[in-house]
Amino acid sequence: MKKNFDGLKRLNKKKTIYSLFEFPKAASNKDYDFSNNYEFRYLAKKKDDINRKERKLERLTGYIQLQDSDKDALMRSRPKDYDKNSYRTIVNYSNSSDWLKKAQKKIHKYIVKELGEVEYLHSTIKSKSYATNAFQHRGENYTLAIDLKNFFTYVSREKLQYTLKDFLQIDSDVAFLYSSMLTSPVDEPPHHGGKYNLGQGLPSSPILAYLCHASLFEYIYNNSLKEEITMTVYVDDVVFSSVKPIPQHFIDRLFGLFKRNGLEINKDKIRLYMNGSTKKITGTYVSPQKLSIPNRKHEELHNLYQTLKEKKEKIETMDDYLFLYNIYLKFSGNYQYLIQVECRGEDGKISVNPRYKKFEKLNNELNILFPRGLKKKKKKTPYSKENMYFEEYKQLEEKYKLSVSRLK
């Protein structure tokens, strides 16, 4: 599956790369250590048994609480009881590394553009999503869903360097520069005996992890077509479905291919669904008749809707406005999730179901009251005066004044 990456081949000179990606002077040094640009955070994984024991009133209250996830959930040092089953390691940028994040985003765009259309790939592609991924497996199908374990961390800096050199047809030293720029230090003994790999949380990691295994996925996809099996890939989720039972010889060969190519299947997450059963695929439920979001998300959406509807006429202070602004963003995100999954027609086009028109109406009303796309100092925390840059906060203040006068 070798591609002609003309866009990046033109960047086969280090000075051009430093200029294009706006490297700081220090980072243009030959011996620059990219590992200084990263730090680690630890996120405790949710436990389903705890969620099931929550009372409904506690859940409803939780939906409208604005939690500072950077403070409340992401830990700055490794917990004493750390293990992979209980915690997820997230790679964060250090305070002075915005330039590196921008550079990785540019690389992501180049790779996606030069890679072109990959029919079965639904992650990192602008026109595709978790919803289009699940949509491919609708109907009365037999379905096999597997999860690839440590999909990013299995890609070492050396493997990425080799892949970029081969796929982009660039010099070895340039490929090493790219691989250095796109990998982060590991926080534990690495899988490949090196010091760096693709980091969980870096914007370029999903497309690069796919790229490093593109030939394998292409081979599996072609074999799937021969067996009349639909295949999709969404980051580390690989799903197969067919109107006929999926042959055991296909499954055996599939597992063997992943193992021989250094990829490990998470055995706890293998799911084989029979004809007519409801399947859970990338956060959506797929039945023979329709796609739907989890009931808990419906409950959250209704609760946010009621809160906004009751309080949008009672904005009196900037604090009131900021609180509803953050609630609105949660509501709008859930609403988009709903229509992307449940309002997609057979042709793939979105048409809002009549019973969700009330959500559409409120969302449109609040689009006038609240701006979108304002920057925050910390992305995973609510908007507040302390968490916003001066210009963005002044813009929000002006919108608040207009909103109050409009409501009066």
C-alpha cells in the first residue's frame, strides 16, 4: 500500500521543516530533546459496578455540575495503586509547547490528505466519525468487534521512523526528525526496548498508528471483501459484520495476522454478536432497525434541556451567564451526538426526528445567546474568568450584555 506523498516529499530539507512548523530557535538545534515538551497525567478508569449503584437523583445532579476535570480527575503524579487496568496514562504538553502541538496537527493534516480515501477507516477523517463507523454495521448482521490493546504504545519511534521513510520516500535523517517530533517518552518500560512511542492524547497519534499498520489493515480488508464481510476501523476498534455467520477460519486467520504483526487483541473486549441482536459499536447501540445512543445519554440530554429551559430567562449576573454557557456546551455536545447517531437516514444524510425538534429549537435559540469556539487556558475545564484569555473573556462579556438586553 505504498503511497506517493508528494506534499511531504517537498519538505525533505531540515531548514524547510523548521520554518514550516515554526520551531523555536532552541528546537532547531541538532541535539534538541523533544521529551522535555511532555509531562504525564493519570486518569482513573470508570467502574461500571459503581455507576450502576448510583441513585437516579445523584445522577441527575451530576449532569449539571461543572467539574474541573484537570483538577478533579487528572492526577499529576502516578498513583501508588497504579496498574493499567485501573488507570489510563495521558500525555500532556508542558506549558511552553504549543508550537509542538501545532506542528503535530499540521503533520496529521498532511498525512490524511496524502493518504486519500480509505473506505474502511472512520477515525481522524473529517467526513467520518464513530457514528459513520457504526452505521456501516446496521441491519440483521452477524458481527465481530475487537479492540487492539495498546494500539499507540506498540508503535516505537524506530518503527515510526522506518514507516515514514518508506511511505513518504524521504531521507533517513529527515524521517528521524519527524519521528522525534511525533513521539513522546514512555512512562513505563517500553514494549520495544526503546524510550519513545506514540503518545495517548497527541493529535497525530491515531493516523500514525494506522499508517504504521496500513499494509496489514489493507490485506485484512481485501480478505474481508472475498468473504463478503464488511470491515471498519475506528482508532483501535476493528469491526466485521456479515449477513452470514463469520467463518471460523476467517477469525482464526485474523487473530494470527494481528499476532504476527505485533498487535495484541484485548481478549476481554472481544464481542461476537448473533443475527438480530443489538450490538454496541463505538459508543452506539446498533439494532436491526436503528442506531441509538445509551439510555443514560438520553437522560442527561433531557436533564440539561430542562435546566436550560428553566434558567435561560433568569440570567441576572455574569456568573449566571457563565454557568449556563458551560451547561449549554454540554447540552449542544449531547444533542450533536444524538442526531449524528439516531437521525441518520439510509442515504447517510442527517434529518432531525420530529420528537427531537424541541432540542433543535432550544439549541438554535441558545446559539444566539452563546458564542462558540472561544479559547480556554485549560481545555478540559469549564469556562471561567480565570480560565479565559482577556480578549475572549471581554468578547463573552459583550455577548452577556446583549443576551440580557434581548431577554428583557
